[in-house]
Amino acid sequence: GAGVSQTPSNKVTEKGKYVELRCDPISGHTALYWYRQSLGQGPEFLIYFQGTGAADDSGLPNDRFFAVRPEGSVSTLKIQRTERGDSAVYLCASSLDRGGTEAFFGQGTRLTVV
Amino acid sequence: GENVEQHPSTLSVQEGDSAVIKCTYSDSASNYFPWYKQELGKGPQLIIDIRSNVGEKKDQRIAVTLNKTAKHFSLHITETQPEDSAVYFCAAVRGSTLGRLYFGRGTQLTVWP
């Protein structure tokens, strides 16, 4: 596609439920990142994939958060037992390679936990 | 880890005036400094970047300066236009962290016509 695509654009879920957020990176981009952005804050790093493997998952806040990228393109961020504090915009970005190449962001998924 | 501080948090200017946003970083190993513009409901979009071997870079009305010794970098927008109104984020990348971006908290720029 022309850019990074994230679905859904909005998701409202009840506390305790499981959610999946999807990211379609730019074709050919090997690096994929997930960030979380709370209101009035800058994006905070969650996890980075190089190809299929998670090269750095040090930003995941706890074991309720998990992400996969099984074929090296589409990635899914999974959140179990959602809490109200998980409410935020989840941003996905991709780049041709790691380490200082331009990262292109999707429009984000706004997650609201009620 | 890296800590990026950004000031001011809000900035209002008259159309045609200049706007300056400043950031500091803590880790001398950081070597790539992008600036992003984020409009309401959209993801951040890269507007300019600078690497640690360069002191200044310009692209039309936008310029970025970097002072490695002082660990600070700034975004300069000249001849501002209402469409420049958005949230601007600075970021830093440490060479060892595989491209992970450390963002500042953002500056809400408002350009009044």
C-alpha cells in the first residue's frame, strides 16, 4: 500500500476484554515499531520487529501485552485483560531498515477501555 | 535510557512570524534527531531530520540546528502559515537501539492569521 495502515481506527472495549490491533506496514519495510501515545504526550516505544523477530520488546508495559509479526509484514498487537489505563492511541511505524532511517507512521488506533 | 525534553509545550505566533522549538537530550550516544508534525487524528509525519555529524540543515521554511556539545537541537520555522498549526515532536535515536525513537512531549503550535 501507499502508507502504513492500521485497523481498526477506533476500538471501544470493556474492561477485562481481549483486543487485537493490526498494522500493515509499507511494502518492503523490514523494520516495524509499535508506540503508544497518551493524551498530551509524545509516543512511547513498545516493541520493535526486524523481519519476523522481536528485536526489542523492552517497552511492553507488562505481560498482558504481546505482539507478533509471523510473516515479516503484517503485525498484530494483542492486549489481554484490558484495563482503563490501556486507553491510548496505538501507533505503528515502519522503516526500510533500522537505525536512523525515516520511520513512517500510520494514523493510529484509538483504544478506549470502558 | 535516553531522556528528551522539549520546550515550550504551547506556542502561538502571528502568521508570517518565526517559531522556534527547543529540545535537549541526555545520551551522548544519540546520533539521529528527527522532527515530526502531527495533525489532529493523524500519525506523526517526518518533516526534517539531522544526524550528529551535521550542525544545521534547511528545507525551505524549516531548519534544524544541533549542538552536540550542549546536547540540544532546535526547530526553526520561518514565515509561518496557518497550515503550520499542529503538534510538533522532537525525537532522538541512540545508535545502539535499533532505530527506537525517544520522543519529547510535544509543542502545540498555533499560527493565527
